[in-house]
Amino acid sequence: MKYNFDIEINRHDTASAKWDEIENLFGEKNLLPMWVADMDFQSPAPVIEAIIKKAEHGIFGYTTRPDSYYRAIIDWMQERYNWSVQKEWICYSPGVVPALNYLVQTFTNPGDKIVIQPPVYYPFTNAIVNNNRQVVYNQLKHENGNYSMDLEDLRNRINENVKMLILCNPHNPSGRVWTKEELTELGKICIENNILIVSDEIHCDLVFKGKTHTVFASISEEFAEHTIVCTAPSKTFNLAGLQTSNIIIPNQKLRDEFNATMNRLSLRHTNTFGIAATESAYRFGGEWLEQVVYYIEKNLNYLSEYMENNIKEIKVIKPEASYLVWLDCRELGLDKEGLQQLMLKHANVAFNQGYTYGPGGEGFIRMNIGCPRSILEEGLKRLEKAVKSHQGTAAKI
């Protein structure tokens, strides 16, 4: 079927964190929300139908994960990424971010060091700091608008206290889709130093044409034994509110330890609707996904052209995946407070501020373009007006 992503769906007064929590989170009313990774598109029709069918049954007791659920995940991974996953490898978590915390708690001790590659999704830092571990920053190199790993810096930062590396694959917020060669070099360093790799691959299904996602654990059996892969249908099919993710752990010893943590925290039961939605999405959502990625890429092209023609001071770091775009605002000459005030009080748009993503994020913002074109157009008009007003004020000083 053909999906129409141009339709604006009113999300006000629906308990939407993205839309209804704006004033509480940002301190301003009437902001256009272009921040959190939550698309303004309805999920695939088969997913909605599966949820309705489950609701019509009328009984919502404790729910197990049937074989068909696991088979849907296994088939998706095989067909999309040529990775043969076994049923017993698939472990449940109510989300990838919660899983990061459980993994840190399970496989490291207070005071241990954990590597992340900033600027990177800020819950990585929170999962480390909030659990009394130490952050090791292996900052990405940013050259000519492109991001790459600094593996020499990584080697220099490793010592016997480094126990884990949390990888963002594809990378959020830069949108890089790491190549197999890049991942292989990273993996060799980690394995040589007995460092566990936790690979967050939640954006892997949203890769643009011409790029290929490589599941980190699929590179070799040795990599699989040293890797935990975090997946979920939440970003792909806009299902974050159903709190269902799948943590894939080929190594039985690691898997047993993780499951022991989940048992200890009584986190083995699954959201009834999350099970139905996930299975349906992976079985019947491919057509929708193909269309939504095409639409997002068109939005990205529109954004890039608009910036080039109207807001040259802001540079688009063109992503290779996802509906999140990293914007370089450093030419505006503002500190983090000034940039935040410009966006909130003058543009009246809620973006994610770059400094929250760690070293290398200062002077950047993250923009969500997973929305109808009309919303994107409105956001860009507001941004253009604010930047030109700022320039006019600066010129008078």
C-alpha cells in the first residue's frame, strides 16, 4: 500500500512527550518540537491492525514471547543483514537505554572505565556516570564535515581499568554508518584488550540508499563472542511507547549473566501490545519502512538545499542514516547559552543542544526531520528568521 507521510496528525493532548511536555522540559510555550527521536508518522498499518486485534481480545494478562515473535526477529536479521541469529540469543529489555544501564551493572564494577565516542547520544554518559563508573572519551575526528573514529587515540586511552566500549552503530547524532573496515579495526583493538563491546544498533534499519549497515557481531565468530547487540523496532517503526527491545547476546556466559540481572530486577515480563507490534512490524512493515526512508531522505535533501540557500551560517552534517540531523552552528559565534536562547526564544523551535552530547558537541544542535514536510518547512522558516535577526543585532554592535 502507498503511505502518505505529508498528513499532519495532531499530537497535542495525547500524552506525547515530544509535544505535550514542551513547556515543562524547555521552559517555553508554543515551541515547534524537533528534538527527541520520535517520528510524527503513524506506524505501519499492519502494526496498528495487530494492536487493535490484541485490544479486541480484551484480556491483557501476563504475556510470554511466542516462537513466532522470535522467528520474526531472526528472519529480519537474516534477510536484512545476513546475520544468522539463534532464538536463545535474543533477550528482552523494556528499551535499549534501560538495557545499557543493566549491561553496565552486569559486566562492570563501580570505578571501572567505559569508553564512548563523543559527540554521542547522551544516555551513554548517563548510564556510566549514574552507575558510578568512569567515562573515557574517545572523541571522533571531525574533518571537512565528516566524522571518523580516532583509533590511535583509543589505543592511547586504554588501560587495564577499561572494561567496556559502548558503540553507536549507526552513530547518533552524526548519522555515520560505520563501514565494515572501520568496525573491524575497532573490534580488533577491543578484543586484544579484553574489552566488551556493547553495540547500540537501534537506528540500523533507517540507512539511506548507497550505504550498508554492518551488524558488529556479524563480522566474525570471535566478534560475536565479545559483543552484545542492542536492537529494537522503536525508532524504525515509531514504537518507542511500547517499550520492547531485543538484546542479542551470542555468548552464552554473557547471556546467562545478563538474564540473571533481569531476573533479579524482575524485568522478564513483556508489554502485551509490544509483542504484537514488534512481530507484525518485522513481518509486514518492510513496505512502510522503504517508503518512510525514501520520504526522510527527501526531507534531508530539502533541508540541505534550504540551508545552503537561506542559512549559510549553519552547516548540515549530512547523515547516512536516521531522521536525526546534526547541524553545525559554530559560525553564529554563540556560546551554548546564547545558542540555546536563540533557538528557544527567537526561533521558537525545540532542538537537542549539542553540548549535551559531550566533547565536540559544543556549537551544534540536533534536528529531527521525521515529520511531514509542512512541519519541516515551518521549522526552517522560524530558524531562518531567528538567525537573520541575530545577524542584524550583531551588526549593530
